[in-house]
Amino acid sequence: NIKGIIFDLDGVICSTDEYHYQAWKSIADEEGIYFDRNINERLRGVSRAESLEIILERATASYSPEQKAALMEKKNNIYRELLKNMGPRDVTEEVRSTLRKLREKGYGLSIGSSSKNTRFILERTGLTDAFDGISDGNMISRSKPDPEVFIKAAGILGLKNDDCLVIEDAVSGIDAANAAGFHSVGIGPAAEYEGAEFKIQNLSEILDI
Ligand code: BG6
Ligand code: MG
């Protein structure tokens, strides 16, 4: 009796991890902190502030809250410049047609993303109207694995948690979904995670769940 589907954005609907990587990399280089694509994997699904803490694990200096805020702002400015390269072509036809078909079937569709840039990314890729609800990083005070962002999404759709599927590429997102009684679907890295109730390789497979 699934009535709604809540999608993580980065890594599920489109891929922004390379832009996150490039933006954080230039911050890390400037600060003389080692950072690579492997460490970048740990930033999947993690908030901006927690991402910075992961990067600072390798720093020798210590940073004040003000310095951290400045670094986060700088990173976000670089990231948003990079996001301007995004357009409709950054969403695959498979993703678009899956969203269309799910809507035709009458499911409520929402985004559930930790990103404060969610609306900007949806606008750039021309997807704003594909969703009935948007729950994002601007609306929450606790990030994944806390389920707050998904609970807000279910609320926007007017559905109970266990009537919704959550689609996630991050382990923290699967944990968040499970913690509040959502059905969880792992894609990409999260398809390897035993905590995921369903595992898919391509988004169109949710049409068969
Ligand atoms: C998530 C990404 O969607 O959003 C994380 O997977 C990112 O890597 C987080 O840190 C916060 O994004 P933003 O756009 O608010 O800095
Ligand atoms: Mg993600």
C-alpha cells in the first residue's frame, strides 16, 4: 500500500558529488589539508557542517566557529558557481520517465534532501514541477541519519511514514528512513547496504516494487 515516494536528490535524481568534491577540494588545498575522492565518499548524504568536520579531521590547525562558517560560505559559493553548469541534460531520460510514470500511477512524489541548494538544483535541471513536495536542508535542524527531512516530506504529502518509499544512495539516508518506519530503497552505494529493505540498480526498477 505504497502511496508516496520520497527521493533523495544528490546521487538519486542527479549527480552533484563531483561538484561537491571540486568545491571542497579547493577549500582543502587552500588550507593545506589533504582531501581526496575517497574521503569525498564519506560526505554522501552528510550536511555541509558535518562535511567540513570530516575534512578538518586531517587539519593540523584548529578552527573557530567563525572560521568554520567562513569556510562553509566560501565552499558554497564555489559550489553554486559550479552548479550553474548544470542543466536539463544532467537528468537522465530514465529518471524523467520514471517520475512521469509514477505520477501517472497516482503516487505522491517528494524530495527529501539535506541540501540547502535543492531548489536551485531542481530549477537548473527543470524538475521543480515533477514533485508534489520538497523537503530540504533549509527545513530541518537535524540531518540524516535523523529522519526529520523524510518526516517533513511525508507530512507535505499528507501520508503516513509507512505508506512511503524512501530512495537513497547514502547509508545515512537508509538508516534515517528505517528509523522512522519508512520503506527504504538503496541505489548506488546504498544498494550494497544490508539495511536497505529493497535494492535497485536503476531508478526505473521502483516501478516494479
Ligand atoms: C547532500 C549531499 O545531498 O547535501 C551532501 O549528499 C551535502 O554531500 C549535503 O553535503 C548538503 O548540501 P548543501 O548543498 O546544503 O551544501
Ligand atoms: Mg544522496
